[in-house]
Amino acid sequence: MFGYHVPAPDQAMLISGGKGSMGDSPFRVVTGHGSFAMPFFRKVRFLTLAMCEAEVAEACVTKQGIALNVRAVIAFKVGNDEESIVNAGQRFLSDQDQMSVLTGRIFAGHLRSIIGSMTVEEIVTERQKLATEVLDGSKAEMGKIGLTVDSLQIQSIDDMKLGYIAAMAAPHNAAIQRQAQIAQAQANQAAAEAEQESQRRQAEYARQTAVVQAQYKAEVDRAQAEASQAGPLAQAQAQREVIAMQTELAQREAELRQQQLVAEVVKPADAEAERVRILAQAEAEKIRVQAEAAASNNRVALDRMVIDQLPQIVKEAARGLSGANVNILNGADGLGELASGLVGQGLAILDSVKKGLSDRPANQQLTEGE
């Protein structure tokens, strides 16, 4: 719109001309919004409210008379209140770059004044104190021209190659170097100890590894030796088992052959010998009976008849024995017992016959004898 103006956020619009409610101020200040200014009758200008910077490089003399070159940076701007804007506008509106130049000169004067009241040691070690005192000293003067200072930074302080600051730092440097050397020596010692410990651990690990490898190798060698011997050992074991089985088979065959010999040869021979012995005993008994018959006149015929019959009885019993498959349990004693049994049976038969004949009448016996 024609005649309507709006200032930027970091600007103040100054409207001059005409008479109105401006009071003692030569112009009306507008910030943060637009305003109408009648053309040809009002004049509109803009004053920056942005942050500005001024650098100071000043040669100053300390309380000790030592010259120092001090470099500083000042951050400043026009105040936000209307009075500050009016003061700054009246002084810098036509040439706003002069704000940095004038600010630098003001701070240079206060910097020389403050440094002149301090020692080099205080200036070097207490830079914040120096900056605070300079700010406090320049605050009123800067306010008169409508400017406010946000910060002051002391960038560098040097003694222009006099060596005073270096000499002042020498003891501290020496102490720092000594501490650094001690720390370096301790670090070297710790590194050497760590290296020795690492080598010791490596040697111990190598030793343990060698021992384990030797144990593994011994186990492998033993297993290989056992494996190489397993074949011959198994073959020898098999041969021993075969021999043992053959030996057992031979023993069983020998036992079977012995049993066959006993059944086929020994037992028949023993039976035949027993038969002969029984016959001999019967013959002896016959002779004994004949003798007894001869001694008895009344029973001669009876005894002769019995005697004649006894060999036949015993012979028949012996014949039955020879044809039988008799198992003799206790050898010769068993054969004796068998023969004795047969003879005993024969004698028992004989006694029974004699007893039966003795019970008959005498005349009947004599008749049968005749």
C-alpha cells in the first residue's frame, strides 16, 4: 500500500516530519509492526537492531610497567528500548558503521585504564576479571549512545617478545614437564611389566600347549600301537580258542572211546570171569556136599541127587548172567557181590529142596532112592 511501511524484525523504523505526539523526540519509533507515513510529508528511515562486532588491538602498560599487546572482541547492539533507539538514531542513523568504530575506541580506552591497574600475573590468570571490569567501566558510556554490550572476550595477551610471560610460565612448565616425564617413565615401566607379563603368559601358554600336544601324541601313538597289535592278538586268541576246542573235543572223544571199551571189552570180560568164578565155587560146593553125603549113611541117595542137580541150577543162573547187559557200579566188589548173590540163591534153593525131602517118610525116600 502506498505510504504504508513495515520494518524488519531486526530493525526499528524511524518516522520524522510533521508535528504530532512525538514530544521531544525528533522522530517516531516503530518496531514489530507496520505504520502509515504520509508521502511527501513524512520521511521513513530504518536503524539496525542486529548484533554488531568490534575488534580491539591495543598496546597497554601494566601496573609493573610492562607493555602488553591485548586483543579483544566486543559483541554489542542498539538497545531495545525507545530511548536507546532514539539516542543511537541521532548519532548513527546516517552512518551506522560508525557504531563499531566508536565502540572499539571506547573499549580501548577502558582496556588501557583497567590493565594499568593490574599486574601481568593477574591479567594472565584472571582474564574474566579483566573483562568484567572493562564491561562495568564502559556500560554507562555505551548507554549514553544507545548501545548495550552482550559480551567481551579477551582473545590474546602477549608481551611483545619480552619473554616475561614465558618466564612466568617456566616453573609451571618445568613442573608439568617433570610430571610428564614421571608419567612417561611410569607408563614405560607399566608397559615393560605388561610386556614381560605378556611374554610370560605366552611362554606358559606355549608350555601348556606343548604338554597337551605331547599327551595327545602319546595317546595317538598308544592307540595306533594297540590298533596295530589288535590283528595279531585277535588271531592268536582265535587260535587259542580253536586249540582249546580241539583239546576239549579230543578229551570227549577219548572219554567216549573209554566208555565204549568198558562196555565192549571190560564188562563182558568181567562177566565171563565172574561166571567162571561162580562155576568154580559151585564145583567146590559140589565136592563139599559130596563129602557131607558120604559122611551121612541115611541120606546118601538124597544128597547125591541134590548134588547132581546143583551144578545144573548154578549153570543156568550163570548163563542168564552172561547174556544180560549188567552195569557194574563198583568194579570187582560189585562183581563179588553179584556172584555171592547167585551162590546164595543156589544154596537157598538147595536148602529148600533138602528141607522138603527131609519132611517126607523114610521108606518113601528109600523107595525113590532105589
